[in-house]
Amino acid sequence: MTATIERGAATAPVPAPKSTPKRKKAGGFLGSSNGKKVVMAVTGAVMVLFLVLHMLGNLKIFLGKDSFNDYAHALRTLLEPLLPYRTLLTILEAVLVASVVLHMWAAISLARRAGKARPVKYVAKKPQANGYTTHIMRFGGLTIALFVVWHLLDLTFGVVNPKGFDSSPADRMIAGFEPSRWWVTLIYFVAVVMVGLHLRHGIWSAVQTLGWANRSRYRVLKASAALVSAVLVIGFLAPPLAITFGVVK
């Protein structure tokens, strides 16, 4: 007589792993890399708009001192008498300062995040073009920031300008770039070229961040970024060079 032995299951049932809830990134959208890139794109657009308007205002020096002084006065009396003297200009300046601060914050945050994500340097060297662009955006931004401080002390507040604060805007501009101060023009030239290089890459990066740079628009948008930068560089350099070489007196 044989006995039958009932066998159990060969393997015990394995319980399903508990799903762990996904953690939200600290800081929300602005704390993410995409959020910081959008901040850079939007604030960069604000600064480009300011540069275009500022360039057009500077070019009025070719129409004479009165035209340039009238432009400077109009900036301070925008929406008068609805708003007090210089109110709107002060608001616009505050928006510009906030844009610069946020732009720098986003750039520094992204650079730090990239460094933490890649603590060990690549064995292979980066292409020369990428390294060149990195240096332009990093050190170019610092150079531009230092130049803006000098520019404000010279032409806005008159602290380092030969004519001082009490002179008219046109007189300060002409005195600031007179032939004997050729070194100021040279500094201005270098700084404006750095602005142009920074803008060319910045505008293109913003277009990519906003998702506009598809294959059909690639060449057009890249050429547009270069064109905008070139126009701004030429427009900003024309007045000081004209003053230094005696075309505008």
C-alpha cells in the first residue's frame, strides 16, 4: 500500500512591493532646471527690450544736443501729470534691476547644479566652440555687470564724468567720450562687443528653451539672433565713436 504525499506550492507567494510616492522637487517649477531656464529667457527678453530702446535713445545724439536732452527729459516725465515726476521711469528701472538679479540668480543656480551633477570632469576635452561660449557667458556677464556700474557713475550720476551731475545729458555724453578720454571709449567698445556676444548666445538659448527652435526655423532663428546682436552692437558703438573722432561735438 502506497501513501500519497501532497506537495505544497513550490514557491511562496511574493508580496508586491509597496509603491513609494514620488517626492516633489523642492521649490516647485522655479526650483527645477526648466524653471530657471524660463526665468533666464523671460528676464533676458526684458533686458533685450531695454537695450533696443536705450540704443534708439542714444542715437538721438546725431540729431543734436536738444533732441537728446528732450529724449532724456521725456523719460523722466512719462505719464505726467497723471503720475508724479520720474515715477514711471523709477518703476521701469526697478523692473530692470529685478530682471538682472533674477537672470544672474538663475544662471548661477544652473551652473552650480551642472557642477554637482558632474563632479568628475570628462576625460575627453570639450569642443573648443563650447568652451569659448561658456567663457563668454560666464566672464562676459561679470564684465558687463562691472561696466554697467561704471556707465551709471559716468553718464547717469556724473560722478566720474568731467561735466558732473548738474550738466545736461548731452553734455555729459559728449564729455564722457571726448578724444582725450579715448580709453573710456576703448573700454566701452570692449564691453559692448561682450554684450553682443552674450546676447547672440543668450537669445538663441532662450529660443531653444521656449521650444521655438525646430528644424524648419533653425537657420532663420539663429541668423536672427546674430542680426539682433550685431544691430545693437553697431547702434551702441556709433555715438561714442562719433564723439571720439570728432563727428559729433
